[in-house]
Amino acid sequence: MATSSSSSSSSSETSRETVISVTPVQLPPTPPPTSTAILKSPTESKSSSSNTPPQWTCSEDTLPSAAFYGPLDAKNPLLASCEKETRELLGFMKKKKPLAITEEQKHEFHRRCATTLFNIWTKYAPRLPSDYYNEKLLKVGDSLCQMKEYKLALLQCYGRYLQQFTTDFDEYKEDVNQFKSVFFPKGFGDETAGLTFHALSGKNICSYELVCESDANLQNKESVSQCLHILSSLRLIMQVALPQEHLCWILFNGTIYIYTICRKLMIIGQASKALEYLLWASVCMESSVPLLSVRYLTWRATLYTAVCQCHYDCQTGIHGEAFARRALAKIDELRQLELMSSSQCQEESRKYYREATIKMAVMIFKRGVYESRRKSKAVFRPKIRINLKEAQSMVWPRTVTERLLDELFDSTSSRFLAVLEALSDSSRRILQTGPLVTDEVELRDVVLELFMAGKELLILSNVSTHGKLDFPTTSLLEHVVERKNVISALAAVKFAKLAFTYEEWGLFESLAGQLIYFLQKQDSVELKKAEKDLILLVAVEPLINLKKNKGSIFPLENDKQAQPIQIYLKHIACHESCVRSCGYSEDIFHLAAILHYCVCSPSKGIQPDKDIVVDTITFLWQKCKLGIQRINVSKSDFAKYSHKISTNKWVYLLWHISEVIHCYQLEDLDIVMVSEITLRITEILESLGSPKRKFRKSAELSAKKGPEEFPGTPKGIPEVLPILKRAPSEQLFYAYELLDKAIAGMNWNSMLTTLSDGSSTIDHCYVKYSHDTEGDTYKPIAPNSFMMDLHLELIQAQHRIAVVLLDQLQGNFIFFSLD
């Protein structure tokens, strides 16, 4: 077999393609020569001339196959040489990849690795046995995926393996029979069937990871379309493997891949598109006999929960509750089958059943707690509402909601989990505060009762004898499975965030204060991230709660010995030099300092919640935008302008916002807002850095007069911003860098929001036309015109600053080039 394989591979390229078309399971064809294919391998470069490219096809005619050297084992010199070269390449990639920092270094690293791997396959493919070669392709592809080199794994490993099959197969159009005939012509009993499934799955995973690398938030419609295409391919693979019990591993891995992609779609608000694939994954777990064992029950419950959550996200809660009840029936069927079997139900099995049952009970409670309180249209007599303030001083259970919690759940942890899920709403962001949007007073009462229950559960389970809240570091779900009456720290943080969202300010402030005091002593990355989230929410609360309301739920009794939360926040803000110098006491500048600390401080890459940061930046910019517009200083006098800018509080706020957005990921922010902030701050820096171009009076003459005092500005305060103390050339160069980042972000955003036909998915402008007879009409103009104008303004500002900067540097006999 090996000899025939080598003889066929040593023939010409035409004859090789003919053999491959007849027998698809043979070696994949060698890619045609390219500009990178003629580069020499490390072995060949020693023996060949530098001017003569290696002739692989000629050398293959004289080189024997692996069978020539003896048994096909680890001692075979050809197999050992191939193993050595691939191992050296993978070791080189692990060592050198962290060192490639710049774009040029990354490009050179990927080019070198791709060329080397291509040369390895080209060198050994005709001489290796087909089974060994195919297994080696997939093993190297798996190693590349572990190093997150998905493009190289897709093109040079999984793609190479799949070249032996047809390349024009479309999972959207073809059916199962066509799929079988193309990829499994010899049936599923063939030895290569498992490798083919492996390659198809690897191709889909690499394709998904590449989509996420190019568009992390799936902003482009094409990215969502590619994800759906990958999901369809996975579903087709699982549909083919479903009748074969020995291929149950294909189904299990496929459900994991589908869940991963669908969770991404749910996060971006595409739950309706993810629902059908999650349903398919759940049905596959139920239809495969090997996957019906208890060990897979936890994963089945996770898929069931995802389906229910999709229904709730799509505002079809009735279907979510119905599916949860169906899932409970399926879980009970499995329990009955296990009881009928000879094996006894072990403690481990009881944990699996308990976790799955509680997950489904929580999904039922999520809708049932509200639906049971809706006013019936057939009953005209209004129900008597309880007095919530009086009920909070009573003994549990005090309300209908608490009695329902007692009926469905048997531990504090499981009841608290149900409270969190019932209050959670994926359509609301944390800073979009307000009560439940409904006209039914009964449903608003349910929300208040849920907060009452959550607060009472916290007090009963986590308050120590000293009156302090103490939390374990393990997850809430572990306590639910173990039936423990304790609540985790992250679950309490989520409850505090929900209190903020529903404007239960008294409960939020008291709980956040104790949580921050506890989280200060923790080292976990998740807990440190939660601490920053709460710090930001505490800082932004005075700006949202202008009326200083406390809400309907009584606050927790704070520990008198603990450090007050406001003093702790002021201590953080005092580390910002601008706050200490200017002495601004307004809440908005306090928030800016806290935001700068949370985002820009070097704390092991720990960043607060993305939604909180983005919404806080947007909130600050809306306030700062109005303040900047009020600055009205004549630009005829440089001294007056410089003094006004250096002491104005809105300029200080603008500076902090600019620092935060350029420390944060620009792809998560509105690029229009980023561009406007950058233009405003660079306009100030340009005016200060080139006074002779911007002011009619000489900067030197006006500077001798000394700065004049302006009403509303603090007296005797020098320049407070660090950038204002630098030389003019440094100010201009910093402005140039800010504009360069904004332009790069604009280019990236334009690429993401442009469809394949060149049209933009956002920002279509219309111009109003008035006619005497037909009235007003709206005519569309060039799509994306506002973004184009803003982009052009950024480029013009950068060019203008570059010209001024070069003039200044050449005047000082300093020459350097700007990229």
C-alpha cells in the first residue's frame, strides 16, 4: 500500500490529480507553486545554490517512500524526520509568538511559519503513507488551534485534508444524502471517516474564531451571516452522525460548538436566530442513546436553560416556561429509567439530577412568579395589596413571592438564584435605570417582593455575628448543588447591580458599601473586576438619583466600624493630581476621576464591565459637550486663552474622557463620539502648540501682561493638566497621536459596517426638499455621508498639525519622520 502510494505520487502533477479524482481517500494534491513555495527549507538551503530554487518535483522522482526504510514506526528515519521538523516548527511558534508585538513583526512571523509548514507538507506528502500523513495534518492543526493560529490551521491543515473532496459543496443548499456522497463515499465504517469528521469540525471552529478575530462584537451583518453558515454546517454534520451510535462524540462536540456560537449571538441580541440551533442541539442529546447517561445530564440541562433563555430574550416567555416543563419531564423519565435498572442511584447521580431540576425550576419560576399575580379580566374586585413597609419587619415568609420560593426550592442558595433570574432582563443595560416598564401595579409589587426576599436571604445566610457580610469564593451553583444555605460574592454583586437598575438606591448603597469592603481583601480576578464595577456604580449614582430617593426597600444595616464608601472613593480620586489641584467637588468630576482610575490604572489588565464603562463615557461626554460649548474666549489674546483653558473644569473633564477612551478598546465605543472628543481636545492642543498661527497678537507680548482672572474659575490655580505643562512640540505630537488612533478606529469601524456590496449598514442621511405643490419630501443623499465628513475632518486636522509640527522641529534643527 505504501509502495503504490509513493509510486503514484512520484509521477507528474497531471497523473497525480487523475489518481486523486478516482480515489478520494488518497493523498491530497500539492498546492500549485506560489511566491512563497519557491522559498527553501532549512535542510535544502544548505545543499542548494542561493540562485537556483529547489525543484521539488524533480527531487521527488528519485526519493524513495517511507516503506523503503523499513517498518512504519517511530524508528523509521523518514517518519522521524517529519516528526522532528513539525515539532521544531511548533516549538519555534510557541517561543516566538509572544515576542511579535508590532504589526510588522506579526506579519513576518506568520509569513515565516506559513512558508515553513507549506514546505514541510510539500516535502513529505508524496513519500508518507496516506493514513499517517492525514493523521499528522490533523494533529498539527489541533496544536495550531491551541496556539490560536486558526488561519494557519485552516489553510495548511484542515483545508489541506479536505482538498481531496469537492470544494463547491454548500451546506445551505445540499441535503444529507449529497453530504454523505461527497465526504463519506465508502460509508461510516471506513477508517478515514473519523478523520473526515475531525477535519470538518476543525474547519468550522477555525472559521468561527477568524470571524471573531476580525469582528469581535459581530457588528457587521456579514459576520452574523458567516456564524449562521457555520451553525448550518455543524447541524448537517451532526445530522449525518446522529443514526450512528459509535459517532456520538461527533454529536457531543457539535453541541458544544453550537452552544458557544449561539451564546455569542445571544449576547449581541440575536437570540431569535440562535434558538433553532440550540433546539437542535437539545434534541440531539435526547436522541443519541450513549448521550442519555447521567454523566451528560448537566450538559443537557445547560442546553435546556439556553433554549429557555432564548425564549425569554425573544419576549415569548410562555414558550420558555413550556419548554422548561417539557425538560423537567425528560429529566424525570431518565430518573425513572435509572431506578428501573439494576444499578443503584449513587450520590453523584443525585447531584446531577438536583442541578438539572433546579435549573428548570428556576426557568419556570422566572415567568410563573409574575403570571400568577396578573389581574384576571373576569374579576372586577381589586385585590388587597399588602403594605410593603410593614411587611419588611415581619418574619419569613411575608409575601406570596416568598411562599412560592419556599414551595419550589429547599435552600437559601437555590432561592437566591431564582430571585436573580426573575429580576434579570437581557434587554436592559445596567445604567438604564427605572422601575419595571408596565402599567400593572401587581407586577411592580412582584419586583419589590423579589428584592425583599433577596435582601432577607442575604441577611439570613451571610451576615456574621459581628454584623458584617462574609462570602465564600465558590460559585452560587456549587452551593445550589450541595444544598447549602449560603450565597456567593458574585451573586451578591449581581443583586446589587439589579438594585441599581431598578432604582432601589437605599438597598444598593448599603449593599455595595459592604461588598466593596469585602472585595478589597480578595485577589481573584473576577472579584477585583466586580469591585471596579461597584465603585463605578457608586460614583455614578448621585448623578442619576438627583432627587436622593431611597426606594421602597429598607437598606442593610451598615457596619459602623467599616470604612464609609464615600471616604474610600474620595481616597481613590485623590490619587488623581488634577482633582487634588483643582479641588472640584462636583459629582461629575468625581466620577471622571473614578472612571480614569478603574480603566487606566495598571491592575493586571482587569477592566470593569464593558456596558458600564461605555455608558459612563457616553454620560460624561453628554455633560462635557454642553460645558465645552459654553467656553467663549476670544482667541485674540493667547494669555487669556491659555489661562482659561488651563483652569476650566470642562477642559479637565474633556481631558479625562479622552484619556479613558484611548486606554479602552475603541471597537467597543461609538466611533462618532470618539471622533468628536478627539477633535475637541486636539483643537485645544493645536491652539496652545501654535499660538502664532491661531492668535492675532503675539504670544510673547501678551504673556508679559500676566493672566487675567475670569469669573467662575478658581483663583491662583496654575496649569493643572500634565499635557499643558509640556513644550508646544510635545503638545502637537500628542495631538497627532490621538488623531492617528481616531483615524485608525474610523477605518476599522468603516470596514466592519460595510457590506459586501459596498453599502453601509448605518448612517444613511436624508435631505429635506420643499415643493410648492407636493409638499416636503426627503431625498437620500450619499450613504454614510456624515461619517465620511467626520473622517475627512480628522484627516485634515492631522495633516494641519503635522505641517505645524514639522515647521517647529525644522526650526530647531530636529529632523524625524512621521509615519
